Amino acid sequence: MLEEGRGVERDERAAAAWYRRALDLGSADAEARVGRCYRKGIGGYPLDLNKALELFQLSAAKGSPLGLCCLGTGVLALHRASLHFIFVPVGSMYFEGNAVEKDIHEAIRLYRCSAELGSPYGQHHLGLLLHGGIGTGQNVKEGMNWLELAAQQGLDSAQCALGMILYTVQGCP
């Protein structure tokens, strides 16, 4: 009731505190509910899909219907969050023609999927291709934006590429 504001004022922190008390008393449903707090990053719990999945598994193992339902959605959320790690290597296979027919357009599509999910590797690859007009119309501005996002996440190869591009365009100060 508190989490959704049904009949009372919505208060995620208070709801999470009650879920924690019930969890401490051994409630399987409470394990699922605390897991949902981790999955959503609410009620004072940090966003942590792995911890959420762990709690969903414990709840489901105890036969909680809520735990079983959350386990399914938790696996899906964790799967979506890790997809960007798959897109880049497969995109590179298409870009290079390794084990698949070379298809730069498919590589770009996969890099873009990864980039949009926040992967600095996908952002880096997509940024280079867009900036250079490789397999697509050249779009320097969009390419630089993707490279900057990757560089801001600490990807050294993106930082280097960005530095080289800026040096080539602007020269040494």
C-alpha cells in the first residue's frame, strides 16, 4: 500500500522499511519485495540487479508466487542490462566479416543498440564510424557526441581517438 500509495500517501522508504522487517522475520514475499526495491533503486536501496535477482531466487525457492513472478522480470531486466556486452563483439564480427558475411550496416545497427544502452564500447565504435562516414553518411557531430560519451565513461581508446581528432582539426595549442 505504501509503495504504490493505495489508500495512503505514497512513501517508498516506509514501505521498504516494512518489507525489511518482514524479510528479517523470514517472509518469502518480503524477499521478493525487497528485491523489487533493489531492482528499481527505491526506498533507500541502491539499484542493484544482481542483488535483486538473488532475493528473487530465494523467494521463488520458498514457493512465493510473487518471488516466481519477480524472478522472471528480474532475469529479463538483468538480460537487457547486459545486452550491450553482446552487441559489440557481434557487431565487430559483421564489420570484419569474421564467421559471418561482412555487413557494415548490421555492424552499425548493433553498435548503435549497444551505444544506446550506455556501453562505452558501442559508443566508441559507433562514434568512429559516424565520424569517418564508414558504412554510413558522415556525421561528424553525432560521431563526436558518441565518442565524448565513451570518453566520459573512462574508455581510454575513446579518449585517445577524441584527442587525435581534436588535434588533427585544431592542432596543438
